[in-house]
Amino acid sequence: MRFHVRTALVALAATALATLSRAENVIDLTPENFAQVIDGSKPALVEFFAPWCGHCKNLAPTYEDLATTYLPHKDDVIIAKVDADKHKELGQKFGVSGFPTIKWFPKGSTTPEDYSGGRDLDDFVQFINNKAGLKVKPKKIVAPTDVLVLDATNFDEEVIESDANVLVEFYAPWCGHCKNLAPTYAKLASTFKTEKNCRVANFDATTSQSIPGRYGVQGYPTIKFFAKGQKDAPEDYNGGRSEEDFVRFLNEKCGTQRAAGGGLTEDAGLIPELDAIIADFVKASKAEKAKLLSKAKSIAEKTKTKFADYYVKALEKSHAAADYASKEFERLDRMLQRPAAQEQKDNMSIRRNILKVFQRDV
Ligand SMILES: *[C@@H]1O[C@H](CO)[C@@H](O)[C@H](O)[C@H]1NC(C)=O
């Protein structure tokens, strides 16, 4: 338990650090360092922004990618920004009246020209390469996701030869519907990341002819489900494109109990035969309770379902203290608000689901 929490925290810290270091690639200009940095020795692109400006926030990831792109060329060109709300004098000096305002300071000059090009990474890179005489390729730092990335070298191993069910999206980088699906697909992968039996994968179909050709992929995205034991005949996914639609489909196909948005459904892990015992137990007399407890034990021995023993434990504890289930339910509920490894959270969610059966209206 402690180990899992620590792992989760380390992972969180690592993510935060990665984000930070990426943001730091954009040089922050202030009245103190401006003249020193923008001295004409190197050309510079400077964004004048305000912290409250929505367009600036939308631009921020692209601008960070831009700085990362030119990081290996930081002796040839500067990518910088000015908080012109905080440092109004700098904004005024360069006639900034709206946000974001982007200006290009050519080499040998401290008098800028306006940047009025597009706001995609490619637009900026083309502009800077052109102005600075560079031939740098745009570098997009795509946020890492839990999607299993397939290509011609690992497809057979990860899909055909694997024991897991695998959902595969064949996409093309230029396809608009694929781009629209990407955030949902990333969430889906995150929701299923601990289900070893049910994997969420994608394949950039422009990188290989053979694999997409094998499955007759013609349009994008094409989504196919490769069921365990039937890998040679994948099923087309023609369902809806919301996370709920995909989650319902995978739960049905994989026998999982995942909830859209992450975690487990409220009936995950429940065993109806034992739920019925609990329903009787909560209304029973002391003597009847003892009988129901031994009945539960014999069912648990037979079912061999993962959490059957927990039913017995919860019944035993409730037999000893009537408020056990409600107190333990609340404790787990609080624990579930805190960061923990997904496996640990799943375990707690199922125990909470079982305890909730004690509070069902009958
Ligand atoms: C769930 O977690 C508890 C406490 O950490 C542990 O004792 C139990 O074995 C786990 N149950 C399952 C089925 O993994």
C-alpha cells in the first residue's frame, strides 16, 4: 500500500517536472533582462501575453513546443515571452494593445516587426526558419498517453500473439475525425490501463502498407476489435464515439466493469448470491445471522470469485458490530479521495461496493 502510494506520487512529481521543464524552454523577459537578451546579436520571437487572456492560454502549448523545437538552436534564435500585464512598460514600449501580440526582432536590430502568420507550430517554424535561415523540423511534444502504440514491427506480437483482447484504431495523422477522437481515445486507454486483458491501441496507417492492407483498412479512423481466441477475424467497431460508448463495448467484450472517466462501476465485484445473503442478514435475528454467516462461508468456498472472502469478512465483522459496514464504507470512501495506484483503488472500490449492499433498501 505505502509502496503504491509512493509510486503514484513519484509519477505525479515526474509529470509535473516534465511540464515545468518544457515551459521553461520559453525565455521569460522582464524589464531587468530585456535589453540584455534582445540585444540584436540573435534574432528573437517574442510573445506579449497576459495571464488572463484565453487566446494566450490556447497558444501556450504550441509556444512551448516551439521553444522546444529551437532549443538545440538557442545560439541562433531566441523564443521568449513577456507578461505584458505585469510589465506594462514593456508592452507600451513596443505598442502592444491586444493579447497575444507576437513580434519578431531581426538579427542586428532591436526594432521589431509584427508577426501576423498562423498560430500552428508549423506556421511559426516556417516563419522562423525563413527569417533566420534555418532548416529546423517542428518538434511536437505530444502528451504521453496510455494508448498502446502499434506499428508494423510490434503488431503481431502485441495483437495477434498476445492473450489480451485489443481494440485497434487505424488512423492517419492528417485525418480530422481521428484528431477529434484522440482525446476520447486517450481517456479510454487510461480507463483500461490496468486491465491486462483489454488493451486500447492505435496504429498510424501511413507508416505501413502491409498491416492495414491485411485488414482492408480504407478510411480513417477504422476501429477494429481483436478478440482473444479470434485474432484472425477482428470485428469492426461501428458504435458511437463517446467514451461511454467505447467503455460499454469493451466491458461487454472483455467482461470488465470499468466506468467512463476511470475507476469501476458501482456493481463491480458484486456476487448476487452473496448480495442476497446480506439482504437477509441485515434484517435477521442474532441466531439467524449466525446461520446466514455459515451459509455465506460455504458459498464463498464454492464461488472462488476474487472478493468472495471479503463478503465473509464483512459479514463476520458486522455480526460483531452492527455499524461496521457503514463505518468501513465511509473510511474507504475517504481513502478513495486520495492518490493511490489504480490496482489499490480498484480493490478499495470493490470493497466499498460490497459494504454498500448492507445499506440497500430492501
Ligand atoms: C485487497 O486489499 C486488501 C488490503 O490491502 C488485501 O488484503 C486483499 O488481499 C486485496 N484483495 C484482492 C482480491 O486483491
